[in-house]
Amino acid sequence: MGPLPSNELTLESLRDLIEAKRQTAKQEQDELNTQLNTRITKLSDELSKAQEQANQFSNEFLALKGRIKDLSDENNTLQDRLNPLKDENNALRRQIKEKNQEIFLLKTENKELNNKVAMSSNKNLQNPEQIKNLESGPTGMEMLRAIFSNPIKEKNQEIFLLKIENKELNNKVAMSSNKNLQNPEQIKNLESGLTGMEMLRAIILSNPK
């Protein structure tokens, strides 16, 4: 009995079908592998770019951090320079205040002496008692005591004394030239000394330098 041709054709057809399926599956697998590799490559490139950006941001952050530190150091340096300037400014303010007090004192004393000069030139000053009161010294002595209770520089004190002495001498000259001062006893009292100056010197010398 011979072979059956129909069966042989059927087996051959099955082999071809299996081979075709295998080739198809292999082709599909290759395509999937290609797509997967392409996706992996793309993701790898994106990761590299992201890493590069991260490095750039890190470098910028470090640069900003260094800049902040430099600015902080510069601020501390400026603060160290500012503190002595503040102290110097406060010292200058105190000096200005002292000078203003001294100027006020001189203006007050000058006003009093000018008033005394005007009074001494007045023809109505013929009363010996009034002239004696005029010779007794500046009327602002209590204010002088209060001011000199706080120490003032020796040089300023000397200048102040010289100014007062000069004004009192001018005052005596004006008084002695007054026609109403013809009483020899009155002139003798004027020539006897500077009562106001003695009081000033006593006040200044009684305060510690």
C-alpha cells in the first residue's frame, strides 16, 4: 500500500505555517526591540540633559552662595567702619553742645555788660550807691557757677576770662569818662580793682581741671 499524498501535503503545509509564524514572531520581536532601544536612547539623552541642567543649577547655587558670603563679609566690614564713625559723630555732637552753651554764656554776659555800659553813661546815675552796685560784678554770677560746675577746657576758660576782663576794662573807661562821675571817691572805687574778675577767677579756680 503506497503513501497518502494528501497527508504529506498537510504536514508540509503545517511546517510552512509554523515557519511563517516563527518568522512573523521574530520580525515583530525585532521591531519591538528596535522601538524599545530607540525609547531607551531617547530617555538616556533626556536624562543626560537633565543631569547637565542639574549641574548648571548646582554651580549657579554655589556661585550665589559665595556671593552672599562675600556680601555678608563686606557688610560686616562696613559695620566695623561705621561704629567708630558713630562714636566720632556723638563726640562732635557733645562738643557742639558745649560750644553752644559757651556761646550762650558769652552772649548773656555781653548783654549784661552792654547794659551796664548804657547805665553808666546815663546822666541819672549820680547816686553813689547805684555806682557801687554797678562795680560789684556781673549779675549773672549764679548762672556762671552752675555752668562752671561742669569742667570746661582750660584754654576756653582763659579765653573767656580775657574777654570778660577786656569788657570790664572798657566799662571802667566809659564810666570814668562820664561827666557825672566827678566824685573823687567814686573814681577811686573804680580804680581799686576788678571785683567781677576776682569773683570769676575764684569760681574757675575752685573747680577741678
